[in-house]
Amino acid sequence: MAPLNRFLCGAAVAGLIAGTGSVVGAQAGLSALSADWLLAAEHVLLIGTDGTNLDKILEYAYNDDSGFKTLMDRGVTAATSVIGHQAMSTPEWTTILTGVWDDKHGVVSNLYRPEPYTAWPSVFNLIEYYKSEVDTTVVSPVGLFTELGAIGGYPVDNIIGITGGSNFAEVDALVTDATVAKILATMDNPDISTFMFSYQSQVDNAGHTFGGGSQEYAQGVINVGANLQQIMTAVAQAEAATGDRWTIIAVTDHGHMQTPTLPGFSFGHGFQSPNETSSFVMFSLAGNEAQAGGQSLGYSLVDITPTILQAFGIPMRSDFDGAPMQTDPALLNSVVMPVDLKQGLTDAINSYGYPNIGTEIMLSLRSLAGGVGYVIQNYLVGPVDNYLQTLIDQDIFGISLLAEGAQWVVRTVGGAVVDVTDQLGRAIGYLTGAGVIEPMDAPLPLPGSAEFSIPDFHASDLPLALDVDALVG
Ligand SMILES: [Zn+2]
């Protein structure tokens, strides 16, 4: 937990409340009204569900058992598209979590590298740099998001990396349990602002194995809807207990083909067909009942990071591609109130087509080149290495020794091949326009470095001296 958060805990909070002359006692003794004006914590929850087509949500999970519908009824929904950008996970999650498209961040492959997030800091780093008192959390299977949360000099406070689960549905259930627990735990410290990112993966994995048109994919959408319902119920419980309202955003990074190109292998997405570039944003701004059940014709994945920063009063980068959904005039004007939301969204989904042929070829080339290193790593080097390890583990005279030698060769040569293909993929990415635009803003200074500057705590009325020592130490 960040130093300021520690300061705000327990007795210190009681002291702040006592100082105003309010009734002091159990937290439940505070009325919702006094909790609002006195402490006014911001709570922002970002739910990511990978590779989830909105038309499948409308078909299978637009009912009262589904948290998708609960969220859509409470907020504004947009059928969005990543047309003209790579419909691939890490490139699009990077777009969502940095507020800029791939022509700036330059991520073209699912092979994780930390470098792009120095020039283009993630929302995690931006919150922790400007407002370290916000309690930040990532709940995800160990991988991209637990890495992203940990890097950059301003890591998130709580990285809950989920391991275990014998299939992707079980993994998502574990993520949901941890997310619900963390939401309910905020009731113990209702004055502390929170940001949480929670990630579900089973829909995308069903799409890769069985296709977006499969019964397995539909079941994944239903399952994630049920998980989201549990999360929405926990938020409602926290809101009722504290009087604070939560801002909730749900988003996907891309869609899926009805049938994968190579079933059971990969390439269920990555190209430019409308099913693959299909995406969505669901946005429920704390306290905004006026637009409940609305539809936006203007939201986009790049708006997510600016919106989260705006909620905490953090300044925008000068070169964001997106804008805050709650204050940007064009985005506010993009919201309509359809008589039939499902029909309105279906019409929007059907309005998207293919990009021009040049863009389509360029992005397909980029996805193929960017994907080669990842495929070699995950489908060739990894499995062969694992197989050799089982031979080594059996300790069979002669065979195990041979396997050990073979494993050395696979690791050395395989690693080199992955490195070369990854670099080639990035070179092709650059030639096709990824990462060609330089940032206008300087990278965040590293803590303790000479150019370190004191974060601006804006309207905070707490003395800065309280946590500066801890921050720079
Ligand atoms: Zn994905």
C-alpha cells in the first residue's frame, strides 16, 4: 500500500472525522450524505473480457442473470471497432491501457516487452505517479497484466496474480472471487479511492479452440456474464454500505471469427473482418443515472485511459488519441437513448465493414509477422521443451541424457529464432506504420532520479510533506 494510504487508514481517518465535529463511531454510523461530502472517495473498476463479440453478448447474455445487462442498464454502451488497427490482444490491450493507438505505442505482437510502456506509460503508472494515494489493484492470471502492473517505477499496490484452475472457466471464476473480495474489502476503508482492473479470458480461449460461432464460445459469454453479475452485486453492496458510487467500465480488445482459420491452433482473430475488429465499451459513470440504458455512437478503446484519469482528477497527456467520456463534449453528444438498446447496438455492429484493401493487406502482414515469434514460442519451442523435460524427469539411462542435450539445443536455437522473428516482426510493424509517431510528453521520471518531481496532488488538503520522503526514498 502507498504511504499516503497507510496514513489514511484506521485512527487517522477517525481523527479527520472527529475534527469536523461529525458523529464518530462505527463506519456504518456515518450517513451516506456526510460520507459523500466529507470523504468523497472515487472508485473505478475496469473489467476486461478478452475477444468477446458484443453480438454474442446480445444473443446469449442479454438477460437478468447476466452482469452485462445489469451494466448496460446502468450505463452507456457502445458497439466499437478496432478497424484499421491490429485485432490482436496485446496491441489492443496496450491501446486500452495507454490511451493511444498502435501507430504510437508500436506493439504488434503478443510477445511481451516492457519497453513501449516507458514512452507510453500505462494507466497504472499514471495513477500511481500522480495520485499514489489511490489504492490500485490488478486481478488477472499471471501474465501480461501482472507484468504491466509491476513495471515502470510506479507499480500498482496490489497485484493479485491468479494461478490454478484446471480450465479457463475455473480461472475466470477464481479471478471473479478475488475481485469480489477486493470490492467488499473497500467497505473497511470507504474513504480511500480505488482503481481495479480485473480480466476474464475464457471467451477468447473458446474462440481460439472452437470458433466465435461455437456453443463453447456462447457458454463462455454466458459464464462471464454470470461472473460480471457477481461483481456488480458486490459493487451494489459496497455502494449501499458506504454511500459512495462506483464508476464501472467493461471492455473487450477484439472479436472472433465464426470459425478459426486453423481450429485448435490460433488465428481466431488478428485480421480485419468485421467479426474480428468488433469490440465494445460499457461505461457507467458514478452517479450518472440520466444516461442509464443509453448508447454511444462515439466511444472508442482509446477513451478508456483518459476517462479513468479524469475520474481521479489526473491531467491528460498532450498526445492521447482518446478523450474522457464523462467530460469531452463530442463524446457527451455521442450518447443517444434508443427505444430498443439491443436493436440500436445491433444496427451499429452491422454498420462496420472492412477497411480499404491497402490497410487490410498491411495489417494482415503485420499480424502474421508479429505473430510468428509468439506461435514459435508457444506452440513449438514450449511444447517440445516440455516433452523433453518429461523424458529427462523419467531418468531413463541414456535417453534422459540425450533429452537433456536436445533440450539445450531447443532452448538455445529456439530462443534465438524467437528473438530474430520477434525483431523481424517489429521491423515489419514499423514499416507498416506501428510505433512511427514519437511521444510529445517526456517519460515519467523514475523515483529517486535527479529529475524526480513531486507529484501534483491537486485538491488534496493533506500536507505534501507527509509522504514525499517515502516516495523519493
Ligand atoms: Zn485478445
